[in-house]
Amino acid sequence: MHAMGSYTNWLVVGAAMSALAAALHLAIIIGGGPWYRFFGAGERMARAAEAGRRYPALVTLGIAGVLFVWAAYALSGAGLLMPLPFLKFALTAIAAVYMVRGLVIVPLLLVAADKMTSFAVWSSLMCLAYGIVHVVGLALLWSRL
């Protein structure tokens, strides 16, 4: 592990963001149908949750698990956890996924702006912010990873 310095704060913030998103996904499972609707999962998922089907909870739990792993990788990159396997590759992939998810709204706005919901726009902006934080943290630590 390397010494904690200001250059690692970006990945610590990135880890907190991913962990918060993971915790929110767990809260959605508990909140049920209305929460699935509010957070943009769609009517089909909301109705399935209200009907007691396992599928919505399992999918949402899987997403939360991935986000918690991403938080661990960011903490590892920041030097707060032991180095995880494929650290540089994983952090690059995590940053790329957040950036692509954040930027996917651009072509959609050009093609189907009338079908965009405020949730789609806000969630894309949030993912873009997550991606930027990860990209900056990764860039600052690149030579040390």
C-alpha cells in the first residue's frame, strides 16, 4: 500500500459514491414497487416486486454487489485496502463503464429527446460525475498502480 496523500482522495470519493449507490440499491429492494418506479426501474420491475417475485430483488442485489466490489477496487487503488487482482485493469474498466453510462444520454437526446425522462437525464449526469471522479483518480495514480 502506498502512503495516503491528496492524490488518492479522488478514488476515496469514487469508492464512497459507488458504496452509496450500492446502499441505495439495497434500499430499493426494501422499498419495493414504489421505489423501483421512483428510481426508474420501470413498471414491469415494480409490478414484479409488488407481486413478490424474486427477479427484481435478485437483479438489484446483483447490481448492489457489483457496486460494492467497485467501491473496494477504488479503495484498493487509493491505498486503503490491499492491492486487489488486476487493479489497474479493473479501475480502468470501472471508469469506462461509468463514463459510457453517463454519456449514453447524448445520442439518445439527439434521437429520442421527446422520450427522455428526468430520471434518465439525472442518472446519466450522476454516472458521468462518478466516471469523472474515477478517471481523475486513476490518472493521478496511474504510474503507481
